[in-house]
Amino acid sequence: MKIFYLGFSLIFILLAPVYVFGYQNVTSADTNEVIRLNKEAYKARLSEATQTVRIADKAIKLARKINYPNGIAEAYRIKGIGLGYLYDQVKAFDCYNEALSYFKSVGNKNGTAKVYNNIGNLYRDNDYETALSYFKTGKSLAVSLKDTALLASLNLNIGNVFYRKKQYFDAIAQFAMARKMFEQVHDDANLISCLQNTGVTYYSMGQYDKAKEMLLKANEGAKKFEMNATISSIDLALADVYIAQRKFEDAEKIIREGSSYSLNKKVDYDYKYTTYQLEYKRKNYEKALSYLTNLYQLDSVDYHNYVSNQITILKDKNERDVINKEKALLEEQRKNSNYMFWGALLVAALSIGVIGLLVFNVKRKAETNQRLTELNAEVSRQKDNLDRINHHLEEIIDERTKDLQIKNKKLSEYSSYLSHQIRGPIATLKGLMNLEKEGLVDKQECIKMMNKCVSEIDDKIIDMSDMLHDPDRAGF
């Protein structure tokens, strides 16, 4: 066995110079092309992420062909960035782990730090502490390398985590450091992102004027460099600021602009929600309700939870794969057995995960069905109550109508009676008054007859009052 290893080592030493010489001859013509493709792919990430993935795949293929590990690693890293902008975190995580494996194999600390930064971004919205752990690991490497551009990016991302933890003053401090560094290295794209994040943080602090100032600067820069996805994101934040300031016309204008730059479903969902908030603040409740109904149908909370679970599963898978690859380099004879062992373990883990997801989905579906049944029963009960109330109201209305008809009839009779019965004595009184004025009747006799007329009128009035208040009397 010792002789075998000694012979293997001797062959390796003899062939290594030949391999290196051949490698240099092959890559001298193509490494620059790989580098160019990677730069082109990275540049396209903000405006056309699908282009980033396509060009990165081309770079991977060429780098593999010429056996250029750093080029392969960087192409995988940039592909992961493109997939991240396309919200495909699962595949992005897989690409980052491939990049990490290649960078470590050639001792590239700068590339390793960049990948840690990228992986931290995947956890940024779901697991703050894990994200900070990756960012700080990357930052320690960047400090040792004195890489200002990488330090700026890591400070920006650490600030983003502080923002999500609602540590706004810490976030502002991190963004300020990042902005100075980005200005030093003339990284306009990340400087725009830094301005945007600073504006969003000021908005969360209620400092709307500062937020608007930062976001407008970011918007101007993004348009200058045709960063479509970034413009859409900045306009979304600006719309929130304008709504908070009750500048509804400005908000509507910026929403239209931002929507035209939207490149994915997640941003479309966010714009629909912002439009709902705008209409609600305007008190256009009918429009707000229609947007809210549409948002409810598009809700993707379950999808994000599913993606988070898949990231965790794939993280474990890739860590095991990296361990297997490292062991395979040192223990070639045990490679097959190790792959079989870890493969079986992976299948078991995935099987358990799939079973868990199925059980979870079944339980959730049962709970949803039960809730829908309860809601349907409640709706039926409310409908029955409304039917009973409506029926009772109809009966009350019928009774009131009949009562009014009876009263109207009595009033009509009263009017007729008044016309025929009261008018006669009053005419007699008027005649007596005229006779007395002309001296044609004795004054005492006139007074006597007038008293008789008044008594007759009083009797008629009493009789009418009795008839109006006595429901048993049919008429006058």
C-alpha cells in the first residue's frame, strides 16, 4: 500500500508541471472571455436578470471547457445573483454553494467573502441572525483583504438587516459608511441602492421629507443607468411617502411610472397593495375593496414559507455535498460508499420533508374547509334572520297602512261634517249680526239667538271630538 501511494505521488509530481503548462496555454486565449462574460452578466442584473442567468450559463460552460476554477466559481455566483433578482432563491442558493466550493478549492478569499455576502442576502428577509452571521464572516475576510468595494456592500447589507430588525439608527449609520465607500470606488449601482435603502429607513422613522429627498436622488440615478428593476422598487417606496404626505396625485403618478418598470410578480403584487392603500386614503372604498379582493387571491405567504423550508433543506444538502467532495479528494477509495451513504440520508431527509409538507397541507385544507363550513352556516343564519325581520316589517307596514286609511276616512268625514253642520250656525250668526247693525232686531233677542247658535256650534264640536276619538263609531 505504501509503494502504491509513493508511486502515485511521484507520478503527480512529474505530471504537475506538464498540466500547469498545458492549462496556461489553453486558458490564455479564453480566460479574458470568461471574465468579460461574467462582467456583462453582472451588469445586466438590475435591468434584465434573465440575461444575467443566460450569460452566466455561457460563462460556466466556457470556464469548464478550459478548466478555469475561478471563472466557474464567479459565473456560478453571478448566476445566483440573477436568480435572486428573479426571486428563485432555491436555485440561487444552489449556485452560491457551487461557487463557494470552487473558490475554497483554489483559496480565493475574495470570492469566498462575496459568496458569504450573497448567501446572507438570501436569509435577510427570513432569518436575521443567520444573515448577520454570513455578512460578518464575509466582512472579516474583506477587512483582511482591505477590499473597500466588498466592505461597502457588506455594510449596506448589514444595514438592511438592522432596518428589518427596526434598529433604524444603526441602519442609517451602516448606510452612511456604505455610501462613502461606494463613492470612493465609483460603484454607482450600489450607491443608488444605498440611497434607496436610506430613504426607506427615513420613511419608517416618519421623516418623510428626508425620505423623499433620498428616494428622488436614487430615482434619478437609476433612470440615468437604465436600472429598470431598481426604478420600480424606488417608485414603490416614493408612492408610500407621497401617500403618507397625502399627496395623492403625486402618488398616483409615481405608481403608474413604477408599474411600467415592473419585471416580476412580486413587485406587481406590491404595487397592487400600494394602489389599494392610495384608494383607501382617498376614501374611494369601492376601488379599494376591489384591489383588496384581488390581493387576497394573490397572497403568497404560503409560497414564501415553502421557499424558506426548501432553502433550509438545500442548505443541508449542499453542506453535505461539500463535505463529500473534500473527503473524496483525500480518500478516493471511500468515495462510492460515502456517496451512497449520504445519498440515502438525503433521500430519507427529502422524503420526511415531503411527508411533512403533505401532512401540513392536508391539515390546513381540513381547517380551511371547516372554517368555510362555519362561515356558510353563519351566512345562512343571518339570511334567515333577515327574512324574519323583513316579514315582520311587512306586517307592521300593513297594519300602519290600514290604520292610516281608517284615520284618513274619519278625517274626510270630519271635513264633510264641518262643511255641512258647522257652516249653518255660523251663517245664522253672521245674519243676526247684520240685522242687529241695521236695527232690524231687538238687541236682547239677537243676543239670545246668538247664544243658541254658539251652543249649537259647541255641541257639534263636542260631538265631532267624540266621533274622532271613539273607534267604535263608524261615521258622523
